[in-house]
Amino acid sequence: MTERFIMKKILIAMAISFAYPAMAQTAVTAPTAPTIPATAVVSPNATAALAISTTNRVFIDQSGDNPNVNVTQDGSGNKQGSAQRPVYLRGIDQVIVTRQVGINNEINLEVVNDTTGSGKGAKVTIQQLGDNNKVDAACGYGTASTGGTALTGCNNADLNWKFTGDGNELQYRGTGSDHKSAVTVTGDLNKFFIDAIGDKHSQTIMVVGDSNEFNINQRSTGSAGSSVWIDLTGNSNRFTVSQTGTVDNVLNIKSVSNNGTFNITQKN
């Protein structure tokens, strides 16, 4: 075999090598298992939504006899009525139960019933469980603290107020006859303003807590006097009580406390 023939074979082999390059092989790897997301027990937006202060509002203008009104609001910043447009109920034999659970809630209420005859009566129960809540309620017409003549519009009324928490406020005005008001308080730094003008009013106040403030004004205008009963456990509470009228009034205080203040005025 000549040298020229051998060189030709080498050139042919090189040509074939360039024309058909060897294909590189890549090792196949197993796919990565997918990550399954955890089941959402609560909507992803729920936590943020619950943290936002919302306002629910109830407005009632009721006229008629024998109504039963029950309102429950759970949360913060809720309102029943407003200063310009309170929950307004007028008629006979009214039953109102309203309950707010939370903070910064507010109730504005006015109740009116007949002043003569058998068509009378109102039962009001208000509960606020939480801090920094406010009640502005009236049974009858007008403002008793003006010191004017007896106003009318609410007779034979049973009113129950319950507050659990701190920094709450009650403003109650009662005008008419035979009002029985009971306030139960558990908490500190609450304020209560109670004005009652008419005949045969009674205030029963039970307090467990510190640094609460009560301002009570009763003006009797009929043949029966008025009464205030206070049961207090706590320190640094302050009571200012004024009872006036032409008949006897009664103030009964039971106190287990330190550093309390009682300012009492009675006139007839």
C-alpha cells in the first residue's frame, strides 16, 4: 500500500468525522417534588380586615304599643342612633334590650310613653361590655338638670344599665313619675351623670372598681320622695348627690373603700 493511498484514507476519515460530529449525552435527573401549600383555615385577608375599625349603625323610629326591641352589636365603633337622631320609641308597654360588646361603641336612646291612664310602662335594659363606650339615654321629654317644673313623657319605667370595662360614660335623663333605675358597674375610670325630675324616682348603684365618678341629681315634684342606694367596693371613687323637693328623700350608702369622696346635698 503506497504512502499516497494511506494519506487518502486518513483524509476521508477526517472528512466523515467533521460531517457527523458525535452527539453529547446529558444525564436525566428526577423532577423536584412540588410543594403543596397549607390549607388556609382563615382567609388571607381576614386578619387585616378584622383589625380595621368598622362602624355598624342602627336607627329606629318606633311608634305603637307593646314593642319588643332587641339589638346586639359585637365589635368596635358601633352606634345605635346619634345625638341628632336617637333611637326613638314611643308607645306603651315597651321592652327594649340592647347589648354592645367591644370598645368605642355608642348608644343614643329616647323613650316616651303615656303619662295618664293605664297605658304606661317601659322596660329598658342596656349592657355595654368593653372600654370607652358611651350611653346617652332619656326617658321622657327634655332635660331634668335645667331645674324647671316637672317634665312628663315617661312613667312606670324600669331601667337597667350594666357596664363592664374602663373609661365608659352614661348620661341619663328621666322625666315623669315612678322611675326605677339600676346601674351595675365593674371597672375603673367610668363616669355617670344621672338627672331625674318628677315623682317617686329611685336609683340603685352597685360599683366594683376604682376612680369612678357619679353625679346624681334628683328633684321631687310630687307627693312621694326619691331615693338613692349606693353599694361601693373600690378606691378613689367620687359621688356627688343632690336631692331636692318638698317631701322627704332618702340616701343610703354602703362603702368599702379608701380615698373616696362623697358630696351630699338634700333640701326640702
